[in-house]
Amino acid sequence: MSKQIEVNAPMSGVFYRRPSPEAPPYVEVGSTVKKKQTLALLETMKVFQKVKAPAAGRIVEIKAENEAPLKDGDPMFVIETN
């Protein structure tokens, strides 16, 4: 039985889907992810924090826009687990 987990911002900051402007995004809708795999970066006061998957599964939705400012608790991803 599968269930969906929402991954929320652990703090306020700027959301980045890729490690650098030239690099591909960490994940796309449909990507299979492992537990603790990096999904995105969150920048707060020039410090980058990796956002990691809380569980293995598949990305079914990306809720945050690249370079968007997020508040603590804002939704970023939805992961479908097995």
C-alpha cells in the first residue's frame, strides 16, 4: 500500500532545485529517490542546507518554484512511498 509524504521547508529561505545554475535539477516529477537523498537546497543567510528525502519513493509533485522564497513549513515536494 503506497502513501504520500509531503516534504516541507525546515526553515525559511530561498529554494533551489539545482546545485548550480548550469547543473540539472536534483529531482524531477517521476524521479525515484532513496531515503536521505538530496532533493534541493535551501539558502538562509548565505548558508546552503540540503533538503533530504525523509523516505524512499517517487516524486509525484514539486510544489515550490526554483529560487522562490519559502517560509518554515511551506510545502516543497510530495513523495509517494511503497
